[in-house]
Amino acid sequence: MSSQAKTSMAKRILSVALHPTLAETRSLLIRSLGSDVKTVYNLTELHEACQGHNYDLLLISQGISIKEKVRIAAEFRENCAGTPVLEIFDISPDLPDAEFKFHAAEGPEALVSQLKTILK
């Protein structure tokens, strides 16, 4: 496949969220970049989403407990090894091994900018 064909393919993001309204808003932002997004709300849905699918990024939303974020990241890495993780946090990052971190207070425009950089 040529590099031009690769760049025209939509990037796939798996998003783990706690709040459906926030998840829908974030999905709209991600889609505005030309990327595909699948949102899940628990470990069972995460596991099912990883079966037979490849992703370019895992996005773990803010508001999820530290313990749950760790479990989500571990489950994802077991099923989708090599795919980077972006942790969105409210106060401070909880996942020291997340490749990318984003402070939610920076706002949606800054998130879009960071996603563009990550997904290049």
C-alpha cells in the first residue's frame, strides 16, 4: 500500500468514557478530524471492541477512577499491543505508562490539536 493510501485511511480511535454526553461530544470532535471512533463504557465492552479490530489510539476519559483506568489500560494493551494510550485527566495523570496525557481543563480545541499531532 502506498504512503498516500495510508494517509487517506481514517484513523481508528477506541474511547473509554464514563459519561455518555461527554463521550458523544468527544466523538463529534474526533469525527471532525476525519477519524473513526468507537466508544465503550466498561471493561466488557472494551474487550469485545478489541476482538478482531485494530486501533490507532486508545483514549481514556477523565472521571474514571485510577483503579479502573489501570485495568482499562492493562486490558487494552493485552489485546492491542503497541497501540498508544491517551489519558485525559482532571487534576493529575494517573497512568504513568500512557504515551500521551491531556489535561481536560485545556478545552476541546487543545484536544483536537493534540489528536492531530498524535494521529499524523
